[in-house]
Amino acid sequence: MSTALPSDRAGLLDRLDDPRDRLTVALVAIYALLPGQLAHLRRIDVDRSKGQLCLRRVGRMDHAIYLGAFTLRLATA
């Protein structure tokens, strides 16, 4: 289950110009993704219709993260 980015931290996203940077910050802040996980993400890993992000893991089963509406909006941008 994900939690919303606290309102006192949401202003941090407004300082970022690139939508990819905003999504990256949200994935780290809300879902605790690690740098190695972020480095291997591809556009096809986001399934907006299901609201999921697929984390590919070498030698292990893939892991699905269910994204909240806020993060889905960032992914769409």
C-alpha cells in the first residue's frame, strides 16, 4: 500500500522542470525504489491501465508495484 507524498514535501516537485525527474522523486519518496531499480526502468514497465509498475529483477520473478493516482499522473506527464 502506498501513501501520499506529505503536503509539506509536495512543493519539492514543483521545483523540478523535467517530468521524468518528478516521477523519479515520487518513486523514491513514496515507493522507496533504489537507484539500481530506477536505472533499469523502461517506459513499457508502466502499465497505466492497471496502475502498475513492473520491477524487473535478474534471476528472480518480476515484482509489481501498484501506483496511486498521484504517481500515475506523474507517469502520464
